[in-house]
Amino acid sequence: MTRAFTVTIDEATLTALDDLAARTDSSRDALVQEALGRFVELQTWQIRKIEAGLAAAERGEFATEDEVAATFGKFGVSY
């Protein structure tokens, strides 16, 4: 089931959206649905990862000093 709702966007974004729709032979609606779906998926993933990290921290699960140094060293950074 789909439901409609109204969103207001600036003129430049609307123009870019219309241009993208024309270039990809898609509709505004299809592009916005895809973009919104990806945004919600990404935000949901990020929130879950943050919550998992917070839960691990609350359990006292932290990297050791050596693990932190090794990770920084892997990228050629000293701290």
C-alpha cells in the first residue's frame, strides 16, 4: 500500500530532480521513493550501529591501548 504526502523543496532541488528524471527516463515520484527508501535504510542502519556501540560501552567492552595503537599505526597515524 502506498500513501501520498506533501513535501516542500527548494526550486534548485526541484529543477535538479526534474533534470535527473529526464536523463534517467524516470519519474519524480520514482526517484524520490528510491532516495527516501535509501535514506531511511541508511539512517536505520546507522542508529542500530550506534545503539550496539553504546550497549557494548555500557558492558565495558572497549579496545585496549595496544589495539588502538595498532589501528592508528595501520594508517600511519600516531597519537
